[in-house]
Amino acid sequence: MKTTEVVAALIWQDKRFLICQRPKNKARGLLWEFVGGKVEAGETKQQALIRECQEELAVTLSVGDVFTEVTHFYPDLTVHLTLFDAAIASGTPQMLEHHDMRWITPAEINAFEFCPADIEILQKIKNGV
């Protein structure tokens, strides 16, 4: 099975980070995730992340270093997820695609049901890595 390259943003504001709830009608609907999406042909991972956040949240990101990378095997696809530290350079997040979005603290992670690919990443955030 081909691996899908996916990028996501770890956006902090004060001591909270942004999570988004997937639309009901998509795969893994209503699970929580980091904002981001697939890398298109010809894009760098950073370009893909900037484009996805403009499409999904109407914000312009300043993309920093890679926070972590994980490969996850779902029944229907394999994803290689690169999570970048990022900041909102301009704009206010709007829900253009997601069902909901929240700013949460690491202590609140367990209150949300996340996509399985994010579990390992969330553990690192909880551990303050």
C-alpha cells in the first residue's frame, strides 16, 4: 500500500494548542486532529501546510521546525505524518471545513478522542517533550 504524505501544525497560543474536529462525512469523522492535510505533487511539506491552513482555517502560518514524525497504518491507508511547530502569522482561525475547533492544554488531551495516528504525538506533548 502506498504511503500518503501528510503534514500537520502544532500551533500554540499561551499554554494551549489548536485541535480540530474532522467533518462527520469524512473518514474518521468527528475524531480530533491537528490541522493539516495531504502534500500535493510538487509541494514541499511546508508549502502544503501553509496551503492547508489557508483552506481550512483562513490563516497564514509561520512554519517552524519539525516537532515529530510518525507513520500510522489505518485499515484503508498508510500515512506518514510530519508535525511542524507553527504559529499564526496572520488571520483568526475560522472553521471552513472542520466540525469544531478548540484550544486545549496538554492536561485536557484525554478529554478528546483523537485520530489514532496522533496518539503517539499527544503522548510527547503530555510528557512535555
